Amino acid sequence: MEKKQKKLITTDICARLPYGIKVHRFSDNADIDIDTENFSHFLEYSEDDEFKPYLRPLSSMTEDEKKVYHKLLQMSVTVVMPNKVRKETSYIVDLEDDGDGLNHLYDWFNENHFDYRGLIPMGLALEASENMYKI
């Protein structure tokens, strides 16, 4: 695993620890649960690339989750600059008075185990089965 990939997956898993996360450990072909209590112990006995987290693709959102997602999106907005300014650039502006609009969105993604970083297509995570994380 490349250093950049290791950093990405470690960052992602650490953000999910308060909610617990299921991972597949390839060395013994086992699915295990990790959280803040056992993560350091888990890493101590795991090789860098011998485990992958189970995540839910965004396409697996239920109708109720879509409603929550859209409500959270209303707390923040993406502003795309006109083509003549910079066509490839977009800016995210937080509309919440306390500045937590985006934090609420990412916390919700993590709590519900959604793959908002695209780790599944990169081969850094496995797709969670439908009932793996109770909704």
C-alpha cells in the first residue's frame, strides 16, 4: 500500500472510530469490529494492507437517509465560480452560524458508514452488505 493510500484509509477509519466500524482482516479471513477502545491494539497486530473497512456506497441510502442528507446539505452550499474565472474550481461555504454545517454532514456520513471519499472504487474498502450496519 502506498503511503498516500495508507494515510487516506487511516484518516477515514479514525474518523469513524466513535461509531464503531467493521473491517475484514485478510490474515485470518475474519470480520471484526473496531472502535476507540481496541483500535491501537488492532493496528499493533495488523499489517498495513491486510485489512479493509466495510463501507456503504452513497447509492445505498434509504429514502429516510436521503431526507436527512438533503437537510444537512442545506446547512452548507457549494459555490461554483463562473467559467471565465476558473472553471475547475469550486468552493464550499458553510452557512451555519457556528461554522459546523460541514462537520454535521461529515459526522453523519461517518456515523452511517457511507463511503464519501470513494475508497470502495479505489480498492481500499469493501462494500458493506445490506444489513451489516443496522440502519
